[in-house]
Amino acid sequence: MTPRRAPTRVLVCDESPAYGQSLARFLGAGGELDIVGVCATGEAAVDALSRLSPELVTIDLDLSGMGATRTIEAIMHSHPMPIVIVGEGAGRSSARVADGLAAGAMEALPKALLRIDEPDGAPAVALRHRLRRLARNGIPPTPSRPARSASQAVGGARVIGICASAGGPAALELVLAALPSDFPLPVLVVQHITNGFMGGLVQRLDQLSALPVRIARDGQPADPGVWFPPDDAHLLLEPSLRLGLDAETVVGAHRPSADLLLESMASAAGADAVGVVLTGMGHDGARGVEAIMRAGGSVIAQDEDSSAVFGMPRAAAEAGAEVVLPLASIAAALRELAAAEARP
């Protein structure tokens, strides 16, 4: 008989002590989540991390004091873990939610959609399962071999795939803003983000980037520019070098999946595929990195010091990524690869 998995340890941080206690009872119903503490300020939550050892934190969007975004940044710096924003203003167009997601939060849930008076209802059970899966998305061990330097990057490129999770929006801002308007290669992006927020992220990045940043259409050519999937869809590169969208396949904990994007690039572009794995929790993308390396392509991983969470990049390095770079150097490496492809 398989032993039952221990409850997931959750820390609740809410501006209202009364709501915080109610949310704690709601999340703790059923025994899958163990609410280890309830805090009313970000400062109290950060101070409690070492003492309570939570595996997931909920953050009220309306925190006073250091506020929600600074609290998220502090947690991701000292004890990186899944963070879920909960708040009255956690709507799809909320700039504060966008800031929180850019700081490293994984999800955003409007309080209006949480029926805390119905802890045994199907939506409540599904939410607790979702939070438990997020908390299980752990960080793999440190690679046993040293990463290669930037000068050891090989070959040119025909397509670039960038994958990110926690901390990814801010990292993508820096990389994409440093690519020129005449960058000649398609850039396909997988960013793990709560459904409903992909459009806002794309709009924000389009304003910051010289390249057009767009939501992909199924079957369109993989033209130069930056292409994201719509909400809840995998982004793929087809053998015809057209973009594909898949809203049906379930693989791992994420749709879009970094693994599926990178594997499709390895199949379609072979040695001309370049993968980039940025900050994020977990190991999505590691299998795709292996596929690109087997096909003779190249993979760049973000280094630990510049990553909000060194989970996905670490897994990429362990899977064979031959170059590990600080975030500020990745765009230059991509420009160099594109230039190498353009040379006769």
C-alpha cells in the first residue's frame, strides 16, 4: 500500500486577520494542505519563513507596509517557492497583479471567485489540488558537471525558443528589449502564467521591445518576431516551419509546456534550433533540452545569480545545456548566433 503523502505546508498572508483565518480554514479543509501560519503583513511573512518552513505562500494583493510585490520579491530572494496572489483587485487587467507575477508569483486568484463558505465544493477541492501540485513542483539537484562558457556556443540558428516560469516576465523584458528591430529569427516563447494574463503580458512586452510581440495563430509561418501561445495552449514548431497550437495535450503541470516547444523545435529545425531556459521553479524544459542537444542544436541557460529561481535553468544545465549565462548577456549571445547564421 502506497503511503499517503504528507500535507503541503501553506503560509497565508492577508491584510485582514479575519479573512486570513477564514481563508486558512477554507484551504485546510480536507487535510491536503496544512496551514502552518497566518500573517497580516509582508514583514511578518518573510520573518516566518525559516521558522515555519512553508512549501507555498498566499499573498494578499492589498498588503500594507512593504506591500505585495516587495513581499513576493523578498520571498523569492530568500526562500524561493510557489506564491499565489489572492486579492480583491486580482482581475485580469490589474497592473498590481502584473507586477506581482513579474516578481515571481505563480498564480493570481480574485477573492470574489473563492467561495470560502463552501470548503467542500468541487471548485474548492480543485483549487486545493492545484495548490498542492504547485508546491510539489520542486527544484532538482545541482548539476554535477561545470557549464561551458559563452565562447563555446556553437553554430548558427534558424529558430529560438525561450522558456520561463517564476520571475520570467521580468527576465523576458530584459532579453527581448535588447534584441534589435531587424532581428531575423522567430522567437517562440513559453511562459508559465495564470490563464487570463497572457494577453496583458504580451501587450506589455510589445511596448518594451523593438520586435513585434504577438499571440500566435495556428498554422501561421514562423516569421521573425516574438510569438506567444494564447491562454492554455501549447506552442509548437511544425515540420513545415509553421506554428502550431495544441489546447488538448496534457503533459506535466503546465500548458504551455517548455518540453513540448523545445522537442518540436528539435524535430523541425534540428541543429538550427536554439533553446533558452530562463528563471523558473521546477524542471519543465529539461526533456526538451535533451532533444535539442541530441539533434545538434544549442541551449543557453540563465545562471544562478541572475535567476529569481534557479530551478528550470539548473535542470537545463543538468540535461546538457552547454552555455550558462547571466541574464544581461543572453540577448548578446542570441544576436551573435543570428549573425553567425547570416554569414555566408
